[in-house]
Amino acid sequence: MFSQPLQTVYTVSRLNREIRALLEQGFASLILTGEISNFITPASGHWYFSLKDDKAQIKAAMWRGNNRQQSYRPINGAQVTVRARVSLYEPRGDYQLIVEHMEPAGEGQLKQEFDALKMRLAAEGLFSSVHKQPLPQNINRIGVITSATGAAIKDILTVLQRRAPQLEVIIYPAMVQGKDAHTQLIKQIALANLRNEVDVLILGRGGGSLEDLWCFNHEQLARAIFNSQLPIVSAVGHEIDTTISDYVADVRAATPSAAAELVSPNTQELHNRVTQLVNRLANAFKHNISEQRAHATQLQHRLNLCHPRNQLNQQAQRLDELNIALQQAIRNRLHQHERTLANLTPRLMRQSPDKKLAQASHQLAQLQTRLKQAMQQQLQLANNQLALQVSRLDSVSPLNVLARGYSITKNEQHKVIKSVADVTLGDVLITELADGTLRSEVV
């Protein structure tokens, strides 16, 4: 007996349904990478598989409406990257992924890592405009963290010499590409903050591929920029290039030259100030849009939970599962019958009717011979009887009588004339002899 009454008594189906709702509402769309295993494609067109790494695995499903848009066809053992949402298959209580997009791992891998880190740091507030420092009103000394021999420092110095030659520039040299580049960049940021000898820092380099700029997407560098007491202007790559440093820095410049123009005073200072405010407003707007989008996504998940399509997908998955089980049962039954047949075949061979058939064939040949002989005897007996009957018939045949000189006279109606009273004058008579007939007229 329970010590106290329970407020709610759950059924298993209700518990699974509510757990599924919690999972789908609690997790936004995720980016995962792993190895495909147990991949199957039933007649329904849906894909079922497991996604695993060296320590764990999770079941996954990709509905036909999504996988029909895929140009990539997965196979067991393939490394893939997927965008998916977390769900629960209610009939079994299995936690699983509902995959929305898939591509081979390595293709766009850096871009996916970039997006994942960007989303995580944004969620922590590192990109929020609330934490961004404004650039000082009066800038007298500028610090530049970049390669001492690269094109970026040359562009920055050229612009500063043209716009504000009175400004002092302190260079904090660091690698801007390679495996250990982010470590040097972090050390130079710390050094500039420790010396506190500049009013603003420019962190940047020239353009390049995503791999070339990857050190500026490092999480530790992003946190070093966020924790810097000196305002930092990120000027990495060309205008179309975007890095994590650009999002976390206090100000982002499209190019190193643009950063130099941004920190150097000129007659358009008001314009620059407005530009900064616009950037801050845009960042705030983006943040607000991101929050609204997250809220809309949550509402969409709740709506999808109530959508009949989800229930149909659940039932379709259950149907596929039963279909697979049925096929396996049929295969097992066939294998069992094949083994039984294999065991009965030797016994059947031992009971082969070949000998009995040979004996029956021999007996049949003997019987056919006896039947043939009996038929020949019966035929000969019948021939003899026929000859006897023919002889007897021939002895009483009218033809024999005619052959002895007799004749038969008939009128034209073939009526035999037996008396002279049977004819009249003018009648035509037909007389049959042994070797022909005669026609005569009564006169």
C-alpha cells in the first residue's frame, strides 16, 4: 500500500508522450557527427540507422520527405554530419534523433564547427551588445596585433599615415595562421592589457580561406577578446569574411584598412559615431531576432508535437518495425524448412522407388507381350470364323445361282417379276445375269 495518495497516476503511454514533449521542447536543432551503422530502408522510404562514435550510439530516423531531397546516399560505416532534433519513439520508449539534413563528415566540417561555436557563445552572451565597450572619444595611441610582415600591418600604417600621422602605433607581433597562432594572439592581448599603454587594439590579418582564418575562430581567443579591458576592433580578412572574433569584439571592421579608418579621427567623426550606434543597434536587433526566433522555434516544436504528421510518422515507424520483424520471421521459417528438407532428402533417397519402378516396368513388358499374343490369337480365331461365315453366305448367294444359268427379271421399279401377270404390254424389263444386265420390252 502507498503511504500517501498520489496526485497523478500515469499510464506508460502518457509518460512516454510527456517525455517526448519535454525532449522536443528542451532541445533545439542540433548538429552532430558520427558513424552510420545498422542502416535500413524499408518500403515506406524512411531511413533508419544508428549514429555512433567510439563511446556511444543513438538511434535515428530520417523521414522520406527529408531524405528525398538528399543527394548524398549514406552507407554503413560512413562518417556523416547531421542536423537533427531530439525525440522519443513512444511505442518502445526509445530516445532517438529525427534527422532533417545529412552530409558527409569533412564536407563543411569547419563551417559546422564555426556555426556550433557561434551558437554556443551567443547563448552565453559573448556577442551581446551589452558587454561591448565603446571606442574612446580621443584616441592617441593604437595597438595592432597582427603579423609584423603581413599585408595587414602595411595597410593599417598606410591609412593611419594618411589620415592621422600624429597617432602612435605599437605593434604586438603574432602569428595569424597555423596551429599555434591563437595561442600567440591570446598572449599579445594579455600583454597589451597588462601594459595598458594603448587606447584601443586592432586584431586582424588579410583575407584567406576559412582554414587560413581558423585561428580567429578559436574559443579561447574569443574569451580572451571578451575579457579584454581594452576595446578591441576585429579586422580579419576581407569584407565577406566573418570569424568568431568579429562577433565577440567590441567593433568589427570589414578589413584592416577599414579598422585603421575607424580608429583614426577625421572630420566625419559624427558619421563614425552614428555608424557605431547603427552597429550596436543591428547587434541588439539581431540578438532580439535570435531570441524571438528561438521562441518561435519552441512554439513550432509544440505545434509539431500536436500535428497529425508526427503521429503518422510514429505509426509509420512502428509499421516499418513490424514489417522488418515479419520479414525476419519469414526468413527464419524458410531457413527452418530448408534444414528440415535437407534432413529428409537422404531418407527419401534411401526409399527411392527406382527398383520398384524397374520391376513394374519388367512386369508391364511381360503383360504387354502376353496381351499381344492373346490379341493375335483372338484375331486369328475371328478371321477363321469370318472365313467360315463368308463361305456359308457365299453358298446361298443369288450370284452363285446366276452363275449356274439362272437370271432375275425386274421392272423399272426394281420389283422382281414372278408371274406373267406382273407385266403388261410396253413394260420395260431388266434382266440380271451373272455377267451383266439386259433391257427388254413386253410386246
